[in-house]
Amino acid sequence: MMKISKSEFIKGVIGNDYGLEDNLPHVAFFGRSNAGKSSVINSLVSKKDLVKTSKLPGRTREANFFRINDSFFFVDFPGYGYAKHSISERNKMIKRILWYVEFSNVRPQAVFLIIDVRVGLTTLDRDMIKILKDNKHTIVIVANKIDKLAKGAAKKQLLSIQKEAQDIPVMGYSAKTNEGKDELTQTIASFV
Ligand SMILES: Nc1nc2c(ncn2[C@@H]2O[C@H](COP(=O)(O)OP(=O)(O)OP(=O)(O)O)[C@@H](O)[C@H]2O)c(=O)[nH]1
Ligand SMILES: [Mg+2]
């Protein structure tokens, strides 16, 4: 069983030059703004504020690299689809994500697509999944905020998301209660 015992912020990257010296594997976190990417990372590393989270969506503008257990990176990407960003800001962020998934030589071992379990997959998530699939990336959908639904409703919603996601695995999660943490940690361990 992998345990995450060490986590440190390495750098935030705005451009396309990741310039990371160590050749360690990456796992990336993508998803709509406010889905809880940063919170999920904090929950996985058992820290309150390794990653800044916010009630105001659209705050993460850089790709933030965190080195975990001295052996791999978590990469927290800016959320997509935040309506209040200007179109040019949105295009910039999308370009950065696309560069990373299409052209970067530091291919992630897996991309964890964080969604809000209550919302399910949105058009932007579907577009992202298509791009990731076209580029042969390994995807896992993390349906976060499961604490916000009653047990029965959560189960029903997870089934419906899994049905749509077809061959992509879907895992329930709560960054608030840590539900699903062991399972997600072991899934990450299997990729790094
Ligand atoms: N109840 C509950 N709230 C959550 C959970 N995960 C995140 N939140 C809340 O959702 C809001 C957004 O969380 P963030 O982690 O900042 O979301 P993000 O996806 O990183 O957002 P951007 O950086 O804007 O893309 C915050 O108010 C969190 O406290 C969860 O599992 N349960
Ligand atoms: Mg964030």
C-alpha cells in the first residue's frame, strides 16, 4: 500500500516550458473550474493548504507541480470553463492544457479528470475526454463532492456517470470527508 508521506510544491508554470530537472513521472489533475481539483490533491496529501483552494472559481492560473514522496509529480492544472474569464484568458489556458496533452515530452502516466458528482460530465469534460483519448492518454474520472449527496442518490449518479464514461473508470470521492482516498491513492500508485 502506497502512503503519501511527503509532498512539496516545486513550481508553478505559466508558459509551455516545464523545465523540470528530475525525470520523475507525472499524474495530472484536470477538470472544470470549481470541481475540486486542488481540494482533491490536498486531501490525498493530507494537508490543508499544499494547494490553494478558493470559493472564488478560476483562481488557479498556473500548472502547479508538486513532488510526492520524492518519486513522482502531481500536476494541478487551471480549471477550464470558468465563464468570467475573458475569452483570451480562456484560450490561453486551453492552449496550455492542450500543449501538455498533445506535444509535451513529459507525458503524464495518467490524467485524473475531476468532476462534481452532482453535475456529472459536461460538454467541456466530453471535449477534454475526446482530446485525451485521441492522444492515447490514460483517464480516470474522479466524481468529487460525493458528501453532498445522500448514499442512494450518490450511487445512482455514479452509475449514470459510469454508463456514459463507458471504458473509463469512475471513482466516487470526497475531498471533504476523504471518502475514496485509499482507493484513489492505490490507483495512483498503480500508475507511478
Ligand atoms: N463539500 C465539498 N466541497 C468541496 C469538495 N471538494 C472541493 N470542495 C469545495 O469546492 C470549492 C472549489 O474547490 P477547489 O479545490 O478550489 O476547486 P478547483 O477545481 O481546484 O478550482 P479551480 O482552481 O478554480 O479550477 C471550494 O469551496 C472547496 O472547498 C468536496 O469533496 N466536498
Ligand atoms: Mg484549483
